[in-house]
Amino acid sequence: MRKLISSIIAIVSIVSTVVTMQASAAESKQSFNPQQFAKDYFAAWTATQSPTATKKALEHYLSFLADNVGHQHYPYDSDDTRADDAKKKMRKGMTYYLGAHTKYSAKLLDVTHDFNVVVIKYESAIKAVHPQNGQVIERTSTTLEVLEIEDGKVSLIRKYSE
């Protein structure tokens, strides 16, 4: 009889834990606002592209990303491998180019979302001096970013631009 009671208590405990976890996950999904996330992410990104961009702005942008974030930028980079030190590598690469733009403007055109994906579309115009070769770069482009979200963080960025 004691074994039966212990088994029932264990089953009730497991069911209770599963129900609590499901409620917590549902609450987490409800508290995640993809539209606001997209606007905040975009504002953080554009701050890193500004001629007056700071390391603080860079760290704010990186706070949106998972540590093992994958990044793919067509047509330049087709590899979306996720690695444990991916955010660290992004920090290093972005720090190198921080403040390279002499002019930057961007406008968020569209946001869409479904499941664990947020998609942003924006236009940007840049003028920059490449830090390595001193070449002036000037361009206007439209970019589509597909952001895969895990636990409220961007786990994969896929950029498509002209």
C-alpha cells in the first residue's frame, strides 16, 4: 500500500511539474512581443552603425543575441554555423568596424513574425571609410533579416540584401 501511495504521489508530482512548465512556457510566449522586439532590435542595430557608435551601443545590440548565434549574410557569407564563441567573434568583428561610417541612416519598412521567427525589412544608406584600405564606400540598400528566436534571444540571423 505504501508503494502504491508513493507511486501516486510521484505521478501527481510529475504531472504537476509538467503542467507548471507548460504554463510557464505559455506565459513566456505571451510575454514575448515580436513587434516590440523587432523595433528594439532594429534600434539597437542602427545604433551600432552610427558614425558615433560606442562600445556601449555594441554591447546593447549583442544583448539581443544568444552566445552561440549563427549569422549568415547573402550573398557575402553563406555559412550559418552556430558556435559557442559566435557572439564573442561578432563583438570582435563589429568592434573593428565601429565608427567606420561617416554617414548612416536606416528606416524600418516592415515587420512580420510567426512561430519562432521575426522578419524585419529595412532600407539603409551608408557612407564609410574602410578601416583597412581607406577606400570610401557609399551605398543604399534594402535588407531583409530573418531572426530565429530561442528563449527570447536571436539564435540565428539570416540577412538578404541587394
